[in-house]
Amino acid sequence: MRPMKLQDYTTPTGFLPHLSCATLEQAVMRLVDGLAVDAAVDVGADLVRDVMHREAEGSTAIGGGLIIPHARSRGARRLRVAVATLDRALDIPSDDGRPVDVIILLVGPPGDPVPMLRLLARLARLVRRDDFLNELRAAGTAVQLRTAFVEAAGDTAV
């Protein structure tokens, strides 16, 4: 079995450094728009609604300023990851009380949950690295953000 490379689940337009938004839903909309460029997901409210519905069931803010909203939806044709750093942190409740300034969105099609769970587990291991989130925060451009993301995962540079 081929090793999972995170860059295989990304698209260059799915990386938004220093995103300006007032709510998590606005950030998710912008990230979904970035993923829609490569036709992996549909532009529109359905995918955003599904992500926000999942978030309403239980926050995915895991602390350290990170949230990982995720959902399986008919609006996603392929498993995809998008990343944003925020210019102003959002006050979203988390275990450590730290406001959210990094968003890693994970979306996938309905059906077999195993690929999405494997990718979520890979992300969970990655975010435990002390320097990972700070490397994302330091990125000034979309290219730098994507490079920091995939290199931290041990993937080849983009």
C-alpha cells in the first residue's frame, strides 16, 4: 500500500494565509471556495452547511489555537484538506481557552469513512508537533503555507 501523502489531498488554492473573517462559517466558505477550483468539491452552501452542522454537534477546536472542522458530504467528490491562518483569532471555545487562529478543513464524500478517518488520524499526529502550528502561522503566502504543511508531514516539497 502506498504511503499517505498529505499533499495528495491538497490543492494550491486551498491554502489561505492571514485570512480575514469574522466567523468560522465565513472561513469555511472561503476554504471551500479554494477547494472548488480543482472540482474536488462543489461551490455552494451544501458543503459549508454540512461542515457547520458537524461542528454544531461538537466543536473540533482542539486547543493550541487550532480547529479541524470536518464532514463527509455529497458536496465533496474527493477527500480534500484546506488550511487557513487567520489575521485575527476567533473566540471559539476549546479545552485550553485559546482563541482559534489556524483552521485545517477536512472534507470527503459520503460512503466509506475509513480514508477520512486515516487522514484525520494523520493530521492529529502532525498537530502534536510543537513547531508545526507556528510554522503555519509564519507563512506569508499560500505557497509558503502549503510548503510548510506538506514538509512538516514529511512529504516532498511542493
